[in-house]
Amino acid sequence: MNIMDFNVKKFAADAGTFLSRAVQFTEEKLGQAEKTELDAHLENLLSKAECTKLWTEKIMKQTEVLLQPNPNARIEEFVYEKLDRKAPSRMNNPELLGQYMIDAGNEFGPGTAYGNALIKCGETQKRIGTADRELIQTSAINFLAPLRNFIDGDYKTITKERKLLQNKRLDLDAAKTRLKKAKAAEARAAQLNTSQPEENNIMVNVSYMLNLLHVKWLKVWAEEVTKSEQEVRITQSEFDRQAEITRLLLEGINSTHAHHLRCLTDFVEAQMTYYAQCYQYMVDLQKQLGSFPSAFRSNNNQSSSTTVPSVSASSVLASASASLPSVSNSVVTSGFSELKASSGSRKARVLYDYDAANSSELSLLADEVITVYSVPGMDSDWLMGERGNQKGKVPITYLELLN
């Protein structure tokens, strides 16, 4: 029973405080009550915090769009994050494209120029997809997470303390209003004449009694002055304390900016690493594709101002077929596989001219015969070639093994 009485009293007190704040807020909006203004420094801090929150949200959302353009994927990641579960792993766009290219290359045949090029492009696309995953993961940890922590943590705390400051200000202004009314009542009571009338007149006596009751009522207001002054002191103290707490929190925005600057630097470095990796992958791919004969690469320049004959893909394949009419692609491929598995060397005829991309490679001339052999750890599409004192890597697609 006592607990219930306590709860009822607390509820009544809370309801009274809420009503008092609502009345004060409404009178302020209507211009019927005075409002305690915050100092300029605190107002500037509040404005800076709101600006920081606004732009942080915009930057965070647009970064998420940059890293994951698919809105459905972002929604899925958000749901799994709220459920505290790991989202299922799926191929990203570069990885999916790479897999399609590899499958197509295997379908067309790894021994063909086009199939081999598709496989190389597919492998590069998958490497770019892996780099893309690393960029997303690094950016999420080093950049997006701190921004989200500010929005969901620090700024929510600031908002809570700012709301408390608003309530303390309403309490202070309501107490000031009550004190003002109490002092006005006290002043009116001091102006009334409370002396006893000498005439024994009924109307005079009645008037005197009414004045006496009025005076007593006004004295009640006068007694309220002391109580109101004490209430103003208490609410002023609570308001000042809350203003100081809010100010200290808001001054931490400068530290937040410094922290976000470090996170931004990490994000830029992650992007720099990503684009550098992609550039290097494409440079390597370009070198590999450059090892194919020009007849396979120059599809856009069919006409020429000169009459110099060019070797077409069909003529090359026809020449190769004529020289080895009974050898299929599978046999040629198996011949290179056997050479790589053994420690010996073989003679090979060069099918097309090849310009070395760097000092580790060997330039070739069509129809010359060189010695080739395998080196442990070498890429499956390359062999070591020797011509006299010259030695370097050569692409197997340019070679025809001799018996």
C-alpha cells in the first residue's frame, strides 16, 4: 500500500512538472513569458554538433553506396548486422565476371588464343574482386565504423543531455514566472489599508471583512515569495550544472573531428592501395595479352594504307595444321605438360614474332628453332627458352614442340 501511494505521488509530481513545462513552453511560443537564452558559446557548440551530425550521416551513407552500389545487398547486410549474424558470402561483380570468362575460356579451349586470353582476363578480374573485398572490409572497419559510432553513440548522448538542458531551462523559467507573480501579489497586499473602521456601520464592517480576507489571501502569495525564491535558486543551480555538462560534451566535437580526420586518412590510403593493385593487375594483364600475335589483337584496323600483307588468324591456324596434320590441340597441350613434368629440354619452332616485355623474357622470330625447358615454380603458360647465349621466358602459345 505504501509503495502504491509512493508511485501515485511520484506520478502526480511528474505530471505536475510536465504540465508546468508545457505551459511555460506554450507561453514562450505565444510571447507571453520570458525565456532564458543560452550563452553564445554554447549556442555555437550546439550548431557545430548539429552540422557535424548532418554531414557525417551524408558522408557515411554515400560511402556505403560507393562501396556497395547494390541497394538490395546493402539492405541484406543491414538486416544481418541487426540480427548479429554473418551475411552469406557471395561473388561480387568482378569475381562473377572473372568466373564467366574462365568458364568460357575453358569451353573454347585453353590452347586457343582466345580461350587462353579469356582465362587470363578472368583470373585478373577475380584478383580485382578480391582487392575490392579488401577495400570494403578495410573501409568498413577504419572509416564507416567510427562515423557510425559517433552517430549512434556520442551524438545520441549529446541529444539526451541537450533535452535535459531544455527541461531544466523550462523549469527555471517557470520558477521565475511564479516568483514574479508572488512578488506582484506581495506588492498589492502592502498597498491595502488593514486598519479597523471606527464607524459601526454594517456595510463598512462587511467591506472590512472582505478586505481582511483579501489581505490574508495576498499574504499567502507573499509567503509564496520565499518559497519561489528558493525554487529559483535550486532550478538555476540545476540549469547551470546541466549547461556545463552539455558544454563539456559539445567541446568534444573538436576531438571527434580530429579522430574522423585520421579515419579519413585511413580510407584514402585504402583506396590508394586498391587502385594501385588494380592498376598493377591490368598492367600485368596487358603484358600477357601483348604476347599474343597482332592478328588476334588488332580487330579494329582491318584496312591499311599500305599493301603489306598481314597474317590472319585463319592462315596461321591453317599453317599450323598443314605442318602437323595429325596433331590435335589435346596432343600439343599434353606435349607441353609432359615437358613441364620432366627435367629435360626440347626443341621448339617459333610460330610468330614476339617482342620481350622485360629483361626476363626472350624476343622471338617466326620459324626459328630454340631450346625450351621448364623451371620449377614458373607460370603454366611460360617456358624458359635458349638461343645461343641468350636465355629468357617465352610464351608456350608461340611455340610448336618438335619431335
